[in-house]
Amino acid sequence: MEHPIWVTVVVNRLFGKLAAALLAALHIAPSNPEYPIPNHVSMELFVFFLSIIFFLWLKARISAAHPGGTQQCMEMLLTNPMNVGVRDLLEESVGHGYEKYVPMLGSIGIFVLFNNLISLVPTLESPTAQVSVPLGCAIVVFLYYNYTGITKHGPLGHGNHFLGPVLAMSPLMLPIEIISHSARLLSLTVRLWVNMLVSELLYGIFLGLLIELYLFLARLGAPLKVAFILPLFLPIIFIALHIFVAILQAFVFTILPVIYVSGAVEEAH
């Protein structure tokens, strides 16, 4: 049974009874009856709440004439000189009409990024290190890109993507394409989950070891004062590594949905 963090305690005090009643109605027994909302769900809600506050704060300060530092940083997620922003990727992959897909795919990418980075705050955890969270995001992506294809081409037109370019080969291509598209759920889920799980474990383990090393050296007294300063700087390496993994995985979880949407809206052969 997982140990509830303080966010989980607060969320369960607010919504625990409602969650317990809902689970009981669905005949689902929570792993911890005292805290029916687990850590990863509590952290998702916490990140969602913080995101609302942050973007409301940012919206009130947006200026075309005098953009602040925060505004410029967030705009870099949309478009930047390296052409790896959400808008840049969609414009290159989708072409005309790409703007309509920016809000959804941008929101997914930013949500994953915030969830990846939240564990940098002491006592908090990354929800994406729990498999059900990447799976939920992958399901949203899967439903969305198929929805865009159906909206663009209609059900039959979108279905033609699964038949391949040669009609005679369609009986063979159909099961292959169905398996291929279903595997995207697994690919998106496992890639994000495993990388964040390993990154968070390494981050937590090595930071813990460095803290213990620092305390050990500090107890040895004045002769080793210079030595026990070193562990104060080593955590920067692991923090930087965790940030790199968090940003990289958020980028991957953005560019792959862009590719899927591009494939869904392109004209079938």
C-alpha cells in the first residue's frame, strides 16, 4: 500500500467521500479505503489546478508590445527558431488548416510537461511515473486523431486509411493497420511511463544518497569541511538530468500525436 503524500491527504479530505461513493457504485474497492484517491490521481488534479491558476495569471499579463519573460517562454512552446514548437510541427506536418489542432495537441503536451516536472518540488511526485496516467493521455490522443480523421474525411473516408493503397491487398492490410494503430496506445504509454519511472527513481535514490553522504561528511568535523561542500553541488547534475528527461518525453508525447493527426487528415490513397 502506497504512502499518501500531503497532496493526497488534502485532495481526499475535499473529494474522498465523493470518490468512495462513486467507486462503491461501480463495485470497485480502493486499495486504501482511508484514501480512495491515490497519489497519482491526486497529483494530476493538483497539476490541473495549478495549471488553471498559472494560465489565468499569464492571460492577464499577456502583452503584444511588452511581452514578459514568462510569456516569451510559453510562446517558445508554440513556435521557436528551432521549429520544434507545437505550431511549427503542425504547420510542417499538416499544412493548411493546422491551426485548429494547436489547442488540443498543445494542451496535451503542456499537461504532460507539467506532470513530468512537478516532482522537482520536494515531497511531490510525477503522476506520469504511474502507468495509468500515460495510458489515459495515450487514449485521449488515440481518440482525438481518429476523430480528426473522421471529421475530415467521414467514417468511410477515414476507414480507407486502414485498407492500404492497393485495393487487392486490403484484406491483408486491414488487420495489420488495426494492430499498428492499436500499438500506438502501447507505444505512447510505455515510452512515457518507463522513462519517467526510471528518471524519478534515479533522481530520488541519488539525491537521497548524496544527502546521506553530506550528513556523514559533516559529522566528521572541521578537517573535511571542503570535502562535504562537494555533495551540495552534485545534486545539480541529477536535477538537470531529470529536467532533460521530463522535457524530452513531453516533446516526444507532442510530436507523435502531431504525426498521427497528420496521417489521419491526409488524403487516403
